[in-house]
Amino acid sequence: MVIPGTSPRMLEVVLCSRAMLTRRGLMEAALGAGALVALARRAHGKKAPASTFELAETSLAELGEGMRQGRFTAKRLVELYLGRIAAIDEATVNAMMVLNPDAARDAEKLDAERAGGKVRGPLHGIPVVVKGSLDTADKMHTTAGSLALAGHIARRDSFVVERLRAAGCVLLGKTNLSEWANIRSTTSSSGWSAEGGQTRNAYALDRSPSGSSSGSASAVAANLAAAAIGTETDGSILSPSSCQGLVGIKPTVGLVSRAGIIPISHSQDTAGPMTRSVADTALILAAIAGPDPRDAATARSKPADYPAALASASLRGKRLGVLPRAPFSKSPHSEKIFAEALAAMKGEGAEIIDPVTVTKESFDEAELDILLFELKADLDAYLRDAGAAVGSLADVIKFNQDNAEQEMPLFAQEMFVLAQAKGPLTTPAYRKAKSKCQGVSKALHATLKGKRLDALIAPTGAPAWLIDHVNGDASGYSSTSLAAVAGTPSVTVPAGLALGLPVGVSFMGPAYGEAALLALAHAFERATQARRPAELKPSVT
């Protein structure tokens, strides 16, 4: 294996060093090997089922209250979650890619602040994880799951990580993901990366975790962390959240800075929270939203008090438009759960307008064109500024070709090749695609306003499919593309189980309408209480 400009021996040293900083190696460095084993046994026992974990399904508010009352400290929370990871992660969901060796030290500092009377807010001392494509200027590498970035340490925290640290969160580590956020190939397996291997679904280990924020979803569903950050270009927060019984929000593009996040598309990329409740999502979103000089799109950022918006949450009198049913009729399980969700909404006093067509013209080809053009431009810019061993998409393609046995044992890189063949962002084809997708945003806003809708609704997607390394993903129906292309917010909330597999319902609204959408989602969540904890079953059959 050869990174451009690096000898095989140098690469071997890098990979070995990196391996020492993953999972158990890092926890032993942070806690001491003996303490780690004792902690894992004490907290979980031999098999560590979810029901025996002290912090299972504990909300962010409950963790904060526990620290306020002195029942536990931030350091104790870190120890418990690291113990949980040590006991079950590799044998079950395989969600974590690298752990923070300084997590316990960071927690101790926050405990000292609390003892001195300084509390940064509701997230002070809360352990969280972030997707492996977010820069952290610490001892954790940032690779997007690719061996081409082996050992790469960022020069500066991503904006999202800066905000999390400022809010008092403790970073436990980074999660595995679909390599390069699932843009490398059309036959990829969600949740697989050359670095992290295959992440699995916490509800059925033979099922896909969905992607690309696969590890973030699996970590929260399996109670390896209190909350997670994912990123989305089209479906990468919403789909894994739906498939693993979580609340996830894809914010308006520009509400949350993308600075320091390995990119695909500046037109559609965004980061967002993935949690077990709407209240938890609101707390995390409040911490990470806001303007950032490093991301020009955030000049229009309009953060709100998202937790406060939940206080008056209600579905009564809300006008909700159902997206055309034909696509989700391909998934009978989703259709059935959605019918039950509609009945619950009506029971809460919502007015259902069914169906509502936003646009009749397909925008799939235009979206793909934008993603390919912008992948080349945006990834080149990120790699160049990051000072990584690979400085461009072309370098990554060559690295993958030279190291195909390790990087491409399951699927190829035809999407990378197509992107590399694209011209600059001044190309007429790009401008045409961009104009068409901007039309989708206009149509969505016109529909919401013209029909006096509070939100558009649909099943988020189909239940999780079997992991298939031969044929790749077989995900079926998904409703994520409309909000992705429009750049507008969408929230998915657990709506029910199909033979033990979660299915979510999405609430979509206008740009910077996150507060209202979260309130609708909270009212639905409260009325249905549809979420059921993951049990780490081998299979649902």
C-alpha cells in the first residue's frame, strides 16, 4: 500500500500507529487496561445486554440533572460509555472508528468547572460522538473511512466540534461511516469503509445501518453515546435515523457551518443531530447552529430557541400535506405504518391534505450532476487546505487503484471517476442543473405557502434491508431527496416497527423552519410514543 509521497514502510508505521489509537487501544490509554476491563465487567457483565446498562435510553436532560444532583460526574459518564463500547461494540454494531484518548481528561476539566460554579449550559459534561468526516484538532484522525487519509490529523476543529466543545460536550470518539459519505460507487454497502469495516443495525445485526451516517445512528441506538452528529447530502442523517429508531434532523443548508467537514456538495451538505428524542435533538441543534465566517452560506443562518419551541408543541389545527403516495407504496410496511401515523395525527386534531404534489418533473439527473461537479471542486479544495497526503480527487482515485485489494474489495469507484471527468463550476451543464434544482426549492416554498401548509409529510423510507456485499444496498423507497435538493429542513421521528425494524415519518418545511418542524415532531412523538429501544438481535427472522 502506497500513499503518494509516502514509502510503504512509512505507511505501515502510520497504519499501525492508527490501529493503536482505535477502540480498546485508546480506552486502555485513557483509563488503563486493568481499570477498563474491571469497569466493563462491573457496568455490563459478560454479555452486556442493553437492559442492564446503567445509562440505557437516558435522555440528555436526565444526564444533566444527574450531574446537577451529584449522582454522577462527567468523568463517570465517560467511563460508563467507554465501558459499554469496550463490552459490546466490536461484537455487535461496530459503530466506533476511533476513540478520544483525552475524553476522561476533558471530562475532569468540565467537572472542575461545575465544582467551581461554572456550568456552560444543558450540555455541560454530556458525552457525544461525531461522524468520522468531521475535523478534530486533537489526537483523533479524520479520514471519512478511507485509507488514503490514514493518520490525517486536522489543523483545526470543525465549526460543529468547536460549538460542541464550547457547550461543554465531551467527545468520546468518531463513528464509522459509508466511506466518503457513500459517493464513491452506486453498488456500495451502507456503513462499510476500508478503515472501519461494516457497521451493523442495532435492531437486527444482519440488516443495514443505512448511510452514510451509519455509525452515528448505530452508536446512539445501541447506547454507546448520549447523542451523535451526522452529515447529510441526501438521506445520510434521515435514512439511518429512520432505520434505527432515532430522531434526526437535516437542517436548512446554511443553518449549521460545514467548515472542517469532508465535503461532497456545498449546495446540499449539512450536519445535524441524531438522538433518541426530539427534545435531545433540539438541545444539540441549538448548540451547533449559527453563523461562521468560514462558511459563507451561514451568513443567512437564523438560529432559534429550539428547546423552547417544544413547550407549546401541538398538532391541533396544523395543516399537513401528504406527498404523492405512489413511491412509498413500493414498501407496504412503510405504507401501513404511515397510515397509522396519519390516523394518530388526525386524532390529535391535524388536518391532512392528501395528496400534495410539489413538482411533477423529475430532478434526479440534475441532482446527480450537481453532486458530481461539486464533489470534484469541493473535495479538491478541502484536501488542498487540509494538507493531507492526497491533495485532490485525482490523487484519491489513483490511491484506490494502487491499493485496490484493501480499498475496493467490495465495490469500485465509478462515481469518483465520473466526478473527476467533470469540468469547472462555470460549465453550462452545471449551471443548467443548478437552475433546475433551485426550481425545486421555489416549488416547495410556493406549495407550502399556496396551500397554507405547516409541513409536508411522508414515510422517511423503507425498513432496513439485509447487508449485501455482493449486490450493494437495496433500500427501496426514500422521501429524502425533496428536502435535500431544496436545501430545506426535514425531521424524521420514529413511527413504528415493521417486524421489529423501525420506520420513521418525516416532517418537511420551509428554509429556517426547524423550530416549527421540531414542535410538530415533538407533538407526534408524544402522542404516539412509537419508539422502541434496540435489542441488538442477530436477526428479525
